Amino acid sequence: MERGLASPVMIAVIPCLVIAGIAAGPALANVRSVAWRRFIGWLILAALATAADRVMTDAAALPRMIGICCVLLAAMKGLVYAEWAGTRQLPLSRYLVFAFFWFGMDPGSFETQRTGLDWKSDVRLGLLLMVIGTLGAWWVASTPWRPLLLMFLPMSLGFHFGALRVLKGALRAAGFPVRTLFPNVLETRGIGDFWSKRWNVGYSQMMQRLVGRPLRQKLGENAGMMAVFLGSGVLHELAITLPARSGFGLPTLYFTLHGLLTLLERRLGRPIGKIPTLLAVILPLGLLFPPAFQKEVIARFLEVFTIAGAG
């Protein structure tokens, strides 16, 4: 059977899985045993991801990725919240704002609402980058020459640096002191700096809270750091190679290489520098995004701009 768009059953089930992942957060926060809370939390994440994959099995790679990623994000929100909350749980309304309206993993930003937060500059910059990214994606979609970096850059510029910046501004206007998730990557000084402070800061916070710190206490600094990279590889397998049904192991290899480079930085006692870092991130992108994912997800997404241009 030819794979296509998500069916009505898929569209109905995926939101239920998302709600289950988010609802797990406050419930897990009440589990007193840290070990049991973490075990049950990761078990729930695995179960929800498996269910999402099964439900979306007949869908094409792009909608399957969207469905699986939505469920993964919801489950990770629940895990992070349970790890953070303890006895200081958020009011339900603020937890729902954190869970449904923010891509970051910082529940503490929703504890209180403040006044006088700067937000207009974020909205202005975000809208500008969204426009540039959209025009860039439309241009790439209209050309037959589509190397990975050329396809990825405008979409990343429009979403990661544009839309998420606008979302940050909107939440700050509402009084929530959220921080930029994708600060200027061109200011990076090394691999460790790139992954911890420049690229998806919310994801980095999540992995440190859920993986790095617990294992660092038991196995040491370097082991905890490598566990973060290996865990990132596994989560990206779920988000990339599982929907594409191809390239298994390559995202894990990508993050393993970056973990080893971070260990090298620590051994040297200094960051490797901006240019080597950007090259290390860009040159092996084919491992992170295998050919099947490029063809069935990224290129398919660009077809939206081709249809819009034709219209």
C-alpha cells in the first residue's frame, strides 16, 4: 500500500498520545522515589513513541515524523517537569502554557509573571528572519540543485531563529521570562559551547537534567557528558531515521563524533575554535540527516513552497 497523508484515525490518536505525555508530568512529580520516577518516565516515553510509530506506520515519512516528534516533545516535557517540580509544582494553567506553547525545557520560567520584560526586539527580529527564511526556502524549492545544507539553512533560519524568536517575544510580552533557544551560532567558540549555549539551549537543558547530571554523579564528568551525546543520538534516531525507515545508527554516530570532539576539547583545555566547530557541525550533516530523510522529509516539505509559488 502506498504511504500517504495521515488518516483520520492517526489524526485522532496522536493528540491523545500528546496529552498523555504531558499529563504524565504532574503525575510523575508526585512519585517520591527518584529512581522509580525516572524509570517510569522513560518507560512512558518509550511506550508513547512506540505507539506513535505504530499508529503512523502507513503514513508517509513527513507526516510520520511530525506525529512522532509531537509525541516525543510532549513526553519529554512531562519528564523534564517531573524532574524539576518536586514540591514546587506549577499551577495547571502555567504548566499548560509551558507544555503546549513553548519549545524550551525551562519550567522555572513559568513560576511567576513579570512586568516590563523586553519583547518587541524579539518579535521584530523573529519576523524578519521568518520572511528571509521563507523566501530562501521558496527559492531553493524552485531550483533543481538541492544539496542538504542549501535545503536546511532557510528552513532553520525561518523556524529555529525566526518563529521561535517570535514565540519567545509573545511569551515575554505575557510576562514569562523565557530565554532565546537559538542564540547566535556564529559566536560559538567550540563544540561544547555550540551544543550547550548556541544550538537549541532548551534541548541541552533537558538532556543535562535528565541524563547528564544523574549519570555524572555516578560515573563521573566525562561519562555523563558522553551519555548526553549518546542519548541525543538515540532521540534523533526516533525523530529522523524511524520516520524515514532508513539510515539507522547514523545520527548516533554523528553525536558520538561530537561527544568525542568535546572530550578532546577538555583534554586540550581549550575550545577548538569557531571555524573548526562549524565545519565539524556542517560537514557530517549527511549522517544526521540520511539520504532517505533528505528526500522523503526535507525535500517533501520544500514542495509546499513550490505549490505556493505555482498558485
